[in-house]
Amino acid sequence: FRRIFITARPIHLMKAYESAVACRVLAPQVWKSLSKETRQFYVRLSQRHIPDAGREPSAMHWEVSQHLAELGDAHRNAFRWGPFHIDIGLEELESDERRRCLMVDTPAAFFYGTDQYLPPRQLQHRMLTSLGWDVRRVRWDDWAALESASERKPFLRELIQGARPEGEELQNRPPSAPGVVQERLRKFREVLAAAEAAQRAAREDAKIDFDI
């Protein structure tokens, strides 16, 4: 580790950790074929503290979180679980004791200008479900189609309570035409701008005026 830490940055170590977990879970025969020293290296890596600045939640993330709070669903925002980042983790376990989480999929989760998921997102979903998580996803295009809180709250309630097969993989929908995606992006930006304005107004109202 002394030689590795001289040249490797935290992001490199985190990616190595993530790769080792993926290999162990998805390709156990490959993991077993590694030398004992190599496996021990990755085990020791998983036990070390790897500095991580975390991820700043997006405006869409905060809006989803706010609606969940209003629905009374206790949850935790933006945390790391092993080498993986979880957007929203629900406190209540399912009846089969699986953990539940919501992943907030902004346009950055998709190929540019499309509604097709990037392979790293699909791998992340597969890994989390393989490790016991029940992963639900809030897509930006679905969110933009909802006009108000009166539509978004029932959407989230149904998303959380709806049944999902255990280990369900993340599948792409039939691709939409580029023009359709661009129009949805325009609508999404309008929704985000309105959400950010509402959040700024709420912060201003929450300020305490100390002027006498």
C-alpha cells in the first residue's frame, strides 16, 4: 500500500475497489483465478478509509427529497455505501428485509441527447440489486412530465410501493426521436428553474431577521 498510495489518487483507489466488488459478485470464477496476493490486496483496500468528497445533490434530487419528506418517508440523502454512491436511501426495510433506494437520473445518466442509459448506470444498478438493494429510479423525463406536486407525490408513492422482481435489471425504453428528447429537455429545464426558484424563496423565508 505504501507504494500504491504514492501514485494513486483516491478516485483511482475507489475505482479499483468498485472493480474488485464487481468482479467478486458478477464473475466469481475470475475472482477465484486471481492470485492470493492480489485478492488480499483488494480485501485490504476495502478495509481502508478512502477519502471521498461525495456528490452534491442536484436540484431535481432535492425536490424529490422534499416530496418524500412531505409524504412522511424517512430517508437519507447522498451517501456512500461501499464503493457506490446512493442518491436516496429509504429508512424502512421491505418485508423481505431488503434495503430500498431511489436513484435520481438526470440527463447526465444517459447518452448525450438521448433517453438511453449509459453503461456505467446499468452496471451500478446491477451491482446494487445483486448486493441486496431494491433500486427504484426517478427519470428526468418522467419527472418533467409531471406538472405539479399534486402529480409528483402520487408518482413517488406508486414508485416506492409498487412491486418489483428481485434482481430486476435496468432496461432501456424504446429510444425516442432526437426532436422529442430535445423538447423534453426544454421542459425539464423549465421544471428545474421553477424548483430552484422555490428553494431560494424558501431559504429566504427561513432566514432570521436580527435587525431591531
